[in-house]
Amino acid sequence: VHPAWLPPEAFRALGSRRTVVQGTGLLVETVRQEVADAAARYGGSLRQPTTGADEPTEPDDLVLALTTGATVPAGAAAVLAELAAQTGQLGADGFALARRAGVTVVLADAAPGLLYGLFEVVRRGEAAFGAGFPVERHRPAMRLRMLNHWDNVTVDPVMGQVERGYSGGSIFWRDGALTPELSRVRAYGRLLAASGVNAVTVNNVNVHAVEARLLTDRLGDVAAIADELRPYGIRVHLSITFAAPVTLGGLPTADPLDEHVRAWWAKTTRQVYDTIPDFGGFVVKADSEGQPGPFGYGRSHADGANVLAEAVAPFGGAVHWRAFVYNHRQDWRDRSTDRARAAYDHFAPLDGQFRDNVILQVKYGPIDFQVREPISPVIAAMPATRLAVELQVTQEYTGQQRHVCYLGPLWSEVLGFGPWGADGPSVADVAAGRTADVAGPPVGGGGLAAVSSVGDDPFWTGHPLAQANLYAFGRFAWNPRLDPLAILDEWIDLTFVPTATGDPDRLRRTLHAIMDDSWRTYERYTAPLGVGFMVRPGHHYGPDVDGYEYTPWGTYHFADRDGVGVDRTRATGTGFTGQYPAPWSQVYESLDQCPDELLLFFHHVPYGHVLHSGSTVIQHIYDTHFAGVEQVTESRRRWAEIVDLVDPAVAARVGERLDEQVRSATEWRDQLNTYFFRKSGVPDAHGRRIH
Ligand code: GCU
């Protein structure tokens, strides 16, 4: 299995030092083991702390210690004093890092922080042991940093084992049972901890019959996974079905207000915590795409979420309730129903009605993880509810891990966006729980969640370069303000540089050339100006402009001979723009002010409409599709220049995927350009070949 961003060589700087680790407990033992393994490989040493006057015979290079210990190793005392003089706690996951008088010091109030501090030292490599630097305090922005696996225990003949999975089978489940390869689960937990993730769900949000029983008689399997992930500070959560009281409990109803139903959830949840004391909680997809939910009993989603929240509350658990609720059986002839409106229409009126251990998990856009969408207006509409923002690491709509598509820049835009304007709180602030300056009582945020991209593939993510997305998710959940290209640097420096067989600068430069702009490149050859869903129905790979146009799914582009786009204005359209606060409600409503990249999301315009860029809509479609294919072709050429510097297996896999990307991008270009040429009759201004 590929080591991803933790090759042994990434531990060279740490492993060649003299280190002392002080503290006790499971995660401190993990830290000790990491240091011991690295020291054994690179000639350093792990000193056992002595009690009393803790003076080593030789000075330590690195001290990793809990601030709560009775004694702190000598080299760390000055840093500890300096830290004590500063205000604010480090928190469970935080740590302080400093280098003073030739000693690098990591201090944490609790063991998880020590583990994160260790991985920060790994990330910095030799720089952690170079020139001195003053105390830095590191704390995660998000308390919950969660990956949702859409893994099934059994294999679905159509979807495969992992819904929207592009990396082989599940790493948790095999042949209908718990995987025999638990060491792989442990290795996964280690990678996640090094990126900052601290929570995982182990089954699909669409909960089928077998998977429903993970909650009850198959709980032992979940406990076994939790045992592997616990040493890396990762808590396990479960996706559950709202119908469980009926399907598992044999009750006549799952009505959340029924006393027997409440009692069943309470009893079942108690058993879960008896088995897994640090169980994280439940993730629920209810009344969505055929899943059961409270609507079936005439109850609200607050009623539904609260009964579960009440059950996990005594144990400190949380309920992640997904806001992805819409009518997936709509009539395409009905122009008044707008899927984009659905989550807000369902949930905004419920603000303030959820228990405080309910986290409403909202997809970042109002539709469904498209390559370009505006921010979901729900994010700005529920100041008295804990919100988590949901991203999609698995590349369902962004190339399915056959195309290079580094999502860091997309997520950075999403998280940095100000729903109330550039001066107000950002999306990341809402998820982190810092919205005190917005009307309503301040509440704790729900954190960041994302659909995982990992499977039992030897490279973890199918496309080796897609590992960067998984790494970036954890880093953004830790610090949403990080520069996406700096995250890419970190990933390259951990994953590729330590094992490079030559010129690391050339390697770095070329990987940046291929990856930095790859999301925008993907947008260019697939989704013009905010139109989404021109994909093949079902599997969602490759172009099919009208594939969803006359379906019940609510994802239309309305292209005709005169123009294209969805009128979502208040003046003449579905009124969706009215779900945004100022300034966006006006900006999106206005044809003049609407940003080009979202124009067709909000407006239906003629092909000759002139964009802010100066181009017309139709010419923009042609230009971007030609440019996108050229960029992909260039990426493939650039990759060929560095194959000699990387592991041959990686070189081969990436090469093969790039060939497919060129083929697929060409198909996208030709279908899109031909489709819009046939509709509009407008020729390409540059006379290029359109079929
Ligand atoms: C998308 C995806 C589904 C998934 C759903 C969800 O629609 O195609 O496979 O179940 O999102 O997020 O629940």
C-alpha cells in the first residue's frame, strides 16, 4: 500500500534527533511509538523521562510534553513559562510549538494536541530543528473534522460497494463482513490524524438492510473499527436509518414523538455506548432520495433530529442531521419548483428548534456538489442552529478520480465566502461557531464534514494525485484560512519530495503546474458559467448535455435556440435569489452584477449576452472548452517530464489516468460545443472545428 503523505522518509528529521516524550495515556503512547519507530530507522533516540530533577545526560533536541505533567523536561520549562503568561487555553486538540536554545518543544494540554503537534513537526521536517522561533499556538478552527464514508457492507450490483466510490472496495467491509485487514484501518487513521481529521462514519448515508444492523447486532464490527482508529484520536460515528425502531425494533411506528420510539432509541443508544464509550454519534439522511424520515409521520425534521439527540445527549454524542432534502420526483414541466430552494424552504423555518447537540449538515451549495455553485443560503439563515458544512472529497462531479482536479481552491473559496458580504463572518466562521455579530444567539459551530474518497485501492484514492484532496480537507478543517497552494506544497513535500529520485524543485514545479489550476480547468471543459449536471445520468461521468433535462431530478439548464440558464430571480423566476441576505440577494438578482461564473445558475440569457469578461455566452462556451482540453493536454506532457523522479507505480497510474482525462475532456469539449452550436446556430468567432 502506498504510504501517501506519511512515507517513512518524511520522518527523517525527527528520527535522527534525541527526543523525550512526557505524559501517559493511549495517544501519548501513539506519539511515543511514532518517535521510537522513526528513531530506530534514522539513528535518533527516544529518551524515557525520569522523575524528579529531569536532567538528561545529553540535551534533548525535541521535547513533546503535556503541560499537565508533574514535571516538564528541563528544555521545555522556559517555553512552558512563556505559554503560561499568554492568555487562552490550548484546548484538547491544540498545541504550542517553539524552538529555543537548540530545543524544539511541543506542549499540549491534552494527548490529542500532542499527537497533532508531533505531525506538525513531521510536516516541517528540518525546518523544525533549524533557527529558533517563538511560541506559536495552534488550535483547530473546527471542533468536528469529519469524513463520511459512503461504504456499504455488501456490494451493490449497480453502485459497487462504495456509493460514489472511485477507489475500489471499502477499507472497512469485505465480503459482507468486517475487513480482515484491520492494519489498513489503523494506517488510515494515522493518515487522517496527520491531516487533522478526528471523526469518521463507517457506512453510507443511504442505509440499506444489512448496514442498518451495525447499530444493533453488528455493533461489534463497529467497535473493532473504533479500536483501530482510537489510538489516532478518531471517533467513530454511524449512519442510521430513521425507520430503525420499526425495521430493527419491531415497533409499529418510528414516529419521533411516540413514547415507545423514544424509549427504543434511548435503550439502543445506551447499548452502543456500553460497547463503544467514545462513540461520536449518528449521521442521518432522512426524507431524502427515498430514505425514511419524520415527514412519514407528519412530524418536522426538528422532531426527528431531537429524539435522536436526546438519546445520545447523556453520553456527549452528537446527531449530524443532513439538510439535503428535496423533491426528487418533480415534474420537469413544472417551472415553479426549484430544487435549489428546497433545503432553505425545509430548514430555515426550524431555526432555534433543534437541541444543541444536533448539527445540521449542509452541503456547500444548494444543489449537489457541482463544480461551481453559489453558497447554500441555508448557511446564512440559521443563526440559532449549529451548522456543519459538507464538502465532497470523492470526486463524483469533478472527474471521479480519473481526472486531476485539486479541490483546494474550490474549498478555499467556499470557506472564505462571506454570506453577509465580504466584511461579515465567513462560511468557515459559521461552521466554526463564530457568528456572534449576526442576529440571534451565538451557538457553537458544527464543524466541517466531507464525503471520503478512500477505498481499498493501493493508492487509497484511485488517482494518486487525488490524495491531495483528502489531505487538504483535514488541513482546511483545522485552519480554513490556509492558502490552498501552500497546502499543496505541504502535501508535495511530504508525499513526493522525501522519496524523489532527483531534482525536487523540478518535481515541485511540475506538480504545481499540473494541479494548481486543475479545478478551474475542469470547470472550463465541463460546466460553463454555473450550469451543472450536464453529466451522464446515474453514474455521473462524462458529458450528456440533456441527460437530466427531462427527468424528475430537478437539475435543468433550459437551453433552447435563443439562450440558456435557469431564471432564479425574484422578478421573473423561481425567487431563489430572495433566500440570500444582502448584498447577495441583490447581486445575484441583478443581471449586471451577477458574477460571470454563476450567471447561468441565476439567469436565463441569450447566447449573445455579453459577460463582464467582454465575451458573449456562446463564445465563452467555445473558448473555455477549447482552452480546457489544451490545458489537460499540456498537463499530460508535463507529467511525462517528471516520471523519472517518482515511484514507477505512481508514474504509471497517473499516466494512465491522464490519458483518460485527455480523452474525456475532448469528448466534453466536442459534445458541449456541438450541442450549443446546433442550438444557437452561432459559429465560433475563431473558426475552430465544431462537429
Ligand atoms: C448525491 C449522490 C448520491 C448521494 C447523495 C447524498 O445525490 O449522487 O449518491 O446519495 O448525493 O448526498 O445523499
